[in-house]
Amino acid sequence: MDKITIVDIEHKAFKKVLTGYAAGEVDQFLDEIIETLEDHASSRSALEAEVADLKDRISHFKSMEESLRNTLLLAQRTADEVKASAHKEADLIKAEARMMAEKEIGTYRERSDEARREAQRTLESTEKAKSELHSFLMTHLALLERTVPAGASSPPGKALPAPEAPVAIPAPNNGSLPPLADLL
């Protein structure tokens, strides 16, 4: 048997009998049933429309949720990649800085070694000059002690030694004093 609809109730006709129910009351009751069923039907269709709307919204929100989940996963992956890239770049910068520092340290070591060698050469040159000057002065002191001062006469009976040939002192050619052997 099919379900009874509002239209079925509105068009339902009953047989008339002598001992039956009062037709007016039945019709009134049927009208109340129809009105109640119409209210329920309109409420039901409104609720069904609302349910359909809510289902659409739920579907929309589920798709948004999925989209947000994918976006979050993509953002996390991107953040991880950026972080890894930053670490790699930082490592490269550190390595480059380390190499540059080692290169500069090497340059400074070379300069330091060259300065030490130059200081050693200067010290040796100074010592050599001092030694040559000392020898030169000692030679002149010896020459001065051998010569007699002008105007002094030799003691009687002693003749003055013959003057030696003058000693030629060569001019220095490189800023250092000539060796002692050249002076004598």
C-alpha cells in the first residue's frame, strides 16, 4: 500500500450511511489533519532544504580542510627546504670564511717571516758595520800612535822613522765600510 498524501486526504470521499459519524466533524477533523500535515510537510521540506544546504557547506568545508591540509603540508615542506638550504648556505659561508681566514693567516705568516728575515739581515748588517767601523777606528788609532806630532823633535841620537806611504782608503760602493784588509 502506498503512503497517504495530503491530496489523498483532501479528495477522500466517504459513503454516507444512516448511523455513521457526523459528516461536519469528520470534515473538520480531516481539515485539521490536512493543515497539520501541510505544516509538517512545509517544515520537512524546509528542514530537507536546510540539510541539503548544510551538506553542501560540509562538503565545502571538507574540501577547504583538505586544501588547508595540503597547504600546510606544502608550507612545512617548503619551510624544511628553506631551512636545509639556509644550513647549506651557512655551511658554505663558513667554509669560505675559513678558507679566506686561512689564506690571510698564510699571507700574514709570510709577511711575518719576511719581516723576521729582514730584521735578521739588518742585524747582521749592523753587526758587520760595527765590526768594520771598529776595525777602521783601531787602524787609524794605530796609525796615529805611530806618527809623531808636528813640531816635536826626535830625541837626540834617534832618528825618526821614515814616514810610511799614505794609506789609500777606497770609497764605499754599497753603503758599507770597506774590509780591513783593503784599508791596510
